[in-house]
Amino acid sequence: MLIYPEKKTSVVYRAKNSIFGYFAWPSICRDEEGTLYAVASGFRMQHICPFGKTVMFISRDEGRIWSPPIVINDSILDDRDAGILHLGGGRLLVTWFSHPAHVYINRYYNSMKNSAKRHEAGALLGMLAAYPYIPAEEAAGGSFVMISEDRGMSWSEPIKVPVSAPHGPNICRDGTLIYLGKPMYSDEEPDEGIVAWASTDGGYTWSRRGYVPLPEGYQWSNFHEPHVLELPDRSLLGAIRAQKLPHKPEMSIFTCSSTNGGMSWSTPECIMVSGLPPHLLLHSSGAVICSFARREPPYGERAVISYDNGRSWTDEYVITDDSQDWDIGYPATVELSDGSLLTAYYQRLKDDTKCSIVSSVWRLNKH
């Protein structure tokens, strides 16, 4: 049985009638003063294009009104996904990744060209024509973090890290940052697998912790885009996007755990929901919330809840069920001051051709 929570949906940002109006893959966090910070890849032309920038939105009234998009990172490549984490004391950490220039030329060129609108193709092809001439250090791509010490007013230079995940790392009670990710164009990791890295200095330097084992009967190509959460007993819960599975559901989420700070992990197990990728949040009630998008009909944003630290999960909460197509999701959830939940995600609104950033406020049922 699916649970339909009371909810209120509003638009974080919508850019109608702009060829650069596609915004996607958001994350969200809340600081100790109650300010919300959301990030996304914005000012894009389409799902895959060379124009993405990392943008931030700020709300000081718990998501009722948001600032316009603030560009905080704009490399010459397509800056994709965006994760954000509040570190305490007004310090923020943002993550993103970029494919190397050769990936767009050799793998995505034809698909980008064919999917662009006729009046957009000139801008797209003109930008791609410059890609072979990008200096090697700028064309390399990879996964990055940058840090703000002043609530997003200024940012460090990008710091390259070996792994990537849409919502970035999470913070433990002792201040350690744990990044459970997929290797991303790094000489420090093989090209596949899921691995934990950690930082004990607020994100400036990172070291490897340990690898997640591959479940029997699967390949690493099935697993992507993980997220991690420290539980009340200080163990870690990991959740991993799984796709092209040899069973139903074909798209799902696997979870695993670590009791030694990410040095070793249990073998991931499927929680049998139809949706991806996961975002984990520990609610003040002790409930663990796993948000995800259902990318098959009926399309929409969903969540499941665990009251036993990830060992079992409730029926699905339907956050939205009005999405137009599969190009949706990457929901991230934050708790508001009254215990309600705000989930940010992306989808194409009715009558639009580009995707927008949207949020829904909802509540847990009494347990």
C-alpha cells in the first residue's frame, strides 16, 4: 500500500521560454539558523549538453520564497549534478562532476545534436566545436568539491576528489566527512566499484576508507550514485542506485552498512522499490528517510522510511505523482523546524519543454 502524505508543492526555480532553461539534479541542506541552501546544475540546454553550471538557491523562510539562481561554479565543461552539505558554523561544501571533453565529442555528440531543437542547434554545435581546443588541464573533467567558510558568499578553488555521487558526502558527529561514491576519472581508483573516502579537515584533503563488495550475480555496471548516512549508533548506512537489473524491479536501491567507519562494508541487498537514485536523511524522531524517483509509470517522487536503522522499510510515501515523463527526480530531503520535510527535485512542469527545480513539503505519519 502506498501512503499519500499531506503535502504542499512549490517551484524553487522555473525558467520559461529560455533555451538555457533546463535545471536538474538538486540537493539541499539546512544550517543551524534555519536557512535552506539548494544547489543544482542550471542554465542548461537539455539533459546532456555542454552548458551546465553549478547554481545555488537560498531560502530564509523554510522554502516558501527562494533567491534567484546564483552561479557558484562554471567551468568550460558541463558541470553536472550538485551536492551540498552544511558543515556547521556557516561552512558549506558543494560537489559536482564533469565529463572530460573527449566524452562529449566521442560519445554524446550525435545524441546532443539530434535532440537539440532546431533554433538551439547552432549554439550547441558552436560550443562543441571549441571542445578539441580546450587546454588539457581544463578538458580533463572529474569529480570536485569546493568549500565556503562564509555561508556561500565566497568559495575555495575546486578540489578534485576520486569519487562522485549526486548528493555528495555526509558528515559524522565527530566532524568526519564520509563520501561513498563511484570512481570518477581518477588515477587513484579503478574505473568501477563503490568506495568510501573520508576527510577529517572539512573537505580539503581526502583518504580512502574501504570498498563495498559486489553482490553475487551482478556487475559493477549495475551500481551507481550512492549516498551515505551516519546512524545513531555511529554505524554507516549506504544506499546505492541499481539499474538494468536481471529481475524486477529493473531499477531499484541496494543498501549496505559499515560498523568501522567505512573501512569495510556488508554486501548490498535490494530493498525492492522501483526507483533511483537514493538520498538518506536521519529525522529528529530517529526515522531514516530514503528519497528516490520512480522513473517508470506512474512517474513521481517517492520515499520509504526505516524505524530500525535500515533493516526494514515502510510502504512508499508518494510525494508527487504528476510528472510528465521519466526525466525527473534526484530528490533530496531536509527536515524543517516543525519536523515536517521538504524534498527538492527536478521535473518538467505542465506545458513546459525544460525541467525546473521543484519542492514539496510533507510529513511522516505517526508511528
